[in-house]
Amino acid sequence: MTDYPDAPDPDQPDDEQQLGNDMAGNHPPPRPDAHAMPSQVLGVQIINWRTLPDNKAREAWEALRAWVEWFTVRYDIPLSTVPDCWYKHPALVEELSALHAAHTVSFDSRDTGLGPIGFHERLSLAVPRLTKAYAGGCARGHSTHTPRSWSSATDEQEWDAWTRTAHAHRDTPPGASPSKGARP
């Protein structure tokens, strides 16, 4: 064993050459087997609250709570946007969960470097949605949330009749073909 570094590989560019190649856009051709190799997906677990089983709920809620508490302090999000009872507001849960996933993947070590700015661009779009999702909805206390129901809202016979055609050309008279270039 020696204290000397390994000799450089003459077939590989040194750091300065590599930087010059990268800046000039000179990259080696892809390996023939490159498409056969598995890609590494950036590390984030998306929570689908609609299908989340009870046995995984506590872990999902704890992870989201820790992130929401950090996020609201770090970004100075006011109580009027994300109240302390955010978890009792389904639309806020969905928005915050989506932001949590976006933040996690945006700061993944395998990101190309655009993730952090991408997250902040998304955040600027999300803050108004967070405000709208809450809109002071619990100023007079909480009541049991009764979600909209579709159980008897759709006339099944009307639905069956409707779904038998594509309705792409609703404005075209029966028997006529839509003219070329016409918008459906």
C-alpha cells in the first residue's frame, strides 16, 4: 500500500478537460446498453390519501406534520393560510401533501440542480391555492366535514345513453361529417 494517488487513466479526461467538454456540450455518445439499464427514480413517496390504508396512515400523517411544521416556519406562512388545524381541512391536506412531495424530490441529491428553483416556482403558484383551500374555514369551530356525494346524483339511464357516443362532434348535424380544419 502506498500513499500515492493512482495514476490518471489516459483514456479519461482530467477534471479541467471534463469541465471544458461539459461547457462546450461535448459529451461521449451513449453506450449501446444505456437504455437497458434501470433508471434511478428520484426518491419520493407520493401519498394518495384516497387509497391510503389505515395501517400506513400514522406514518404518513407524522411525516406530513413534521414537514408542514418546518415549512410554515421556514417560509413564514401565516395562520390565515395554514392554520394549526390544517389536518382537519381535506383540501389543505392535499395541497400540503403535494408540496411536501414536490419539495422532497426537488431537493433530492440525484436532482439535476433545477429542483430547488422549480420548487420555489411551484410554491409561488401554490400559496394562493393554500389560502383559497382554507379561507378561514374554521373561524367558528370545526364541524364534521361532509364531503360531496355522488351516490344519487347521476341518472344512470341518462349516463348509459350518454356514454354510447364520443360527443367529439356535438355541433355537427347527424349524418354530416365534420369539415376539415373545423374545431370540434
